Amino acid sequence: MDNRLLSERSRVFERADPYAVSGYVNQHVGMHCIRLPAAGHPEASLNHRKFANLDLCRISYGGSVRVTSPALETIYHLQILLSGHCLWRGYKQEHYLAPGELLLINPDDPVDLTYSDDCEKFILKLPTTLLESICQEQRWHYPSQGVRFLQNHYQLDELEGFVNLLAMVCNEAETGDPLLRVQEHYAQIVGSKMLSLMKTNVSRESLCSQAASFERILDFIDNNLKQDISSEALAQQANMSLRSLYALFERHLGTTPKHYIRQKRLERIRAALVDPSCNVRNLTELALDYGFLHLGRFSETYRNQFGELPSDTLKRRGL
């Protein structure tokens, strides 16, 4: 494993001043701070490659060193311990890493690591945008706070094929004539592999699951009531035929997509009309906001739904 994760062809420093190595990392990879013992003269080494939007590093400081940084915010930080040991400190917890273990630090977690004298690591840094784009492409769902890994350390033998994939990436990074599109393809594979092998807050339910699809369709409608939502657009969102979409609405709600959207828009308008804190300048503007282009037809539809005209609802708010 050691020989496959960045070779001497990627060497930037060898037996160098650790602070010079740290300065290079701060400039080219990410901000951090190192603290070394007062005694001794450790010698650090660093191999480094940029690969699409990934950073690949292999680093050793040659002495006991504590590495800290605030939360990386937009970067996931993955480390594989190649030799020695390393202490990771997190919120009310800590873990000693042994060779063959992998550590994963989320963007909102600070970094606090202590290397042993003989510690050497392979480090992969990848941006949050990469994992988010993979989720969007695969139609996987994650919370609004972003993708988060729920377990931060693994044995490599738990992650089938992952180290081999990283070795392939390193080999590709060290080729003489790198192709950006090939690199981007590899980066997508690395991110997808991480999301599939490791525990995350991402929901990877297949859109072929009708219950999961229907829930996402309703969320899409609720978040886009002011937009022009067609049944065709909903079918595309759910990755299903228009006929299957109609069957889904009939089975779950006993209605059509068009009728359901109109009902939700009317409910949203009524909520605005009865809420004293909602500034409604005029009914025409509110109706147009939700796609009702003919005020007379809108008023009649509203009365059929709620038993009164929208103007009456607005008047009652002032009582």
C-alpha cells in the first residue's frame, strides 16, 4: 500500500524544515498550524499533487508534532495512516489511529492531530461541492446543512476496493500528460465511492421506490408553488413516465397532479390572507404570484374551495 499512494515523482520536500513544509501546505493545500517540541531537529518530507479539484498529499514531519486548524468549512479531510500512530481529538472524544486506519474530518469539525515521530500519512482533501454535485446527479438527498460523514474512522479492509481506487488516482496524477476530463471523472468516482462505502446523512433511496419518489415530488411542489410546475416537469423530477405519475397521485391522493398543485396554491394564498403579519398589498398581485392569471376565475375557484371569496377572507382579517 505504501508504494502506491504517491511516489517520489510527486516529491516536493525531502528531509526538510517542518515549518517550510507547513508553509507550503498552508499556501497550496489548506491553512493549519504546527507545534513541535523545543528539542531536536526533525526533518519533514512531502509529496503533493493537484488532481482535478482534489489535493493528494503524502507527509511526514520526522518528529512528534501537533497539527491544528479551525473547521475547514468547504473541505473534507481524509487521512490514511501509513506508519507510526496519530492521536485525533474531537469534541469530548479522541481516537488513536494505527497503520491501515482511515480518518475522515467533516468541514464543520476543527482539526486537532498529534503525530508520532515515525508517523507518515496519505491525505486527500476534496471540496464539499464535489459531493453535493454527485448527490444532485444521482438524485440522492441530504440535509440543508450539507453532506456529513457520521463515522470518522475506518479500517481500510472495511472499505472494499477504496485504497486500490486511491492508488489508481495517484498513478493517474503522476502520468506525464494528465487529461483534465479524465481527472474529473476519477474525482467523481472517488466521491461516489466514499458516499456509498461510508456512513453519511445522505439518503440514497432509489427513485424507483414509489413511496420515496412521491415524498420528493410533494416536497418539490411545496418548494416551487410560485413557479410554473407542469405534470411533465414533475415526471422528469421523479424519473418516471407521465402515466406512472398520474397513477401515483391517484393511488396516494385520489386526484391529479394539476388539481393537487392548484389546491396547495390556494391553501398557501389563504394562509397569507388570514395571517395579520403577512403584507398583502392586493389580491391581484397575490393571485399572480401563484400563477392565477384570471382574477375572476381565481375568485370562483377559491370560493369553491373555502366557501367564501378571497376578498371576504381578507376583510375578516381586519376585524
